[in-house]
Amino acid sequence: MGSWVRLGQRKITAQLTYFRENTDRAYQIARQLQPLTYARLKAVDFPKGQQPVLSPEPARIDTFMAAYDTPVANLIIQNQGVEFTIEVAELKPLRTSFNLNGAWIRTVSRSTEPFLDANRAVFSDQTQNRIPIYTPTSTASGRFNTSLRVIHRIPALQLVASALIQTIWSERNRYLQYDSLAIGYSTKAGQTVWLTPEQSLETAHQSLRRGVNPVSLNWQDRPPVWLLNLRLTKEWKAASGFAFYVNNVLANKPLYDNNVSRVRQLRDHPSLFFGVEVFYAL
């Protein structure tokens, strides 16, 4: 849904668009577990200067939880927002035109399947006989950004100079659903056991709980950031010429306090880079 308007003799045009998008069964990478059985052998003799003599029969059969990453189509993504564009045609005395566009977007994503904490089986320093399963998580994020492009023509030299100022005014995110209590667990034999809400609170299942920082359920706001790109184009004939550009020539890099990790972080940008483009029309 959108609207468009033109104002005055200077041909100022404006466009406003509202959008809403729903994506079902989007792909994401999930870590799964595969139980693998293996034999543990026992040494029955240790000859001097030789390898140990192993028993022909396994001492016991054990299970190794192998982790692997696989794409799964279990993500629902909902986007909604507003996009706008304002164009000011070239001002003849200044030989300069302006273009301002921006967008505000809010995204909510959630998984449709319970979350298996496979990392607990892989990275724990203790053998995990039960791998907890949690309620699917959901997150929300928001962002408002603008881009202002200024284009200046120098006809006598057949040059076009332009500057692009990109600004992220607001960027934030939070968890909407992130529970500490397990709703079930997977055994080393590959069986899944589901728990009732009452069972999840029992002391016998306390080891299945995970730590959840309550602050992660609040909005995490980041400070505004901006950067400046410059471009100079020279044409020797219509649709043929070359351009020299410098991106991220100026940019701010504010420090801010992450209220989840309690660590000061730097909002960074891509490094300064520049180059030359050559274009030619046959």
C-alpha cells in the first residue's frame, strides 16, 4: 500500500509505502544430535616396551552424542514497516539535486519446533545423559535508517560529484520468548521424554534448567551511526566514462554499554575503501 505526490514547480516528489510480509517455513540452521555407540576396550597386560594387550571383549558399550548442523524449515518471519522517498529535482542555480529515502521496519521471528540444546552434549566437561529441550524462542527487532544523496553537476568539466550520507537512527532487539525451564529431554539412546509444567519445576529436573538473564527480555538499544560515501564521475561521451569513489571516508564509531553482557562495545563500520570504475557504451 503506497501513495505518491508531487509539489510545486520545483518538482518535489514524495512516495510513502506501507508493507507487511509473512514468511512461513523459512530456513535456518539447527544443531541436531545423533547417538553413536562404540566399544570401550580394556588393557589386560602391559608388556615392557610394547603396546598394551587389549581384551578381545569390550569392557562396555558406550554412546557418543555426535552433533551436526542441518537446515530446517521451521522459522516464521513477520515484517512490517514504512518506506519513504523524497526527491528534489535539480535546482538550476546550484546545479544540485537531492534524494532522501528511508525505512522503518519491525521484524518478529519465531521457531515452530522445540529447541534441543545440543551444545550441552558437545561442549560440557561432564557426560550428559539427558539433553534438555526448551520452548521455541521468538525475537523482535526494529530499525530506522535513512540515506541522503546529494548530486552536483559541473557541465563545463563534464563532471558529476555526489555524496551519500547513510544513517541508522535507531536499532534495537529483544527476546519475546526465552524460558529457563525445560519442557522435555532427549536421552543418550535417542528417546524423547516430555515433561509437564509441574514436572519441569521438580528438583529431579533442576539440572535441565538454563540460565536466562531477565534483561534479555528488554529492548537492547544501540546508538545512531552514520557514514559518508563520495563519488566523482567523468564522462567523455554519453554513457561512457570513469568514476572514482571513496566509501566510508567519514564515519562515527560510538561506544555504548550492552545492558545484557554489561560490556562496553563499539559500533563499527566496514573499513575505508576506494576504487575506480570504467564504463563504456557500444
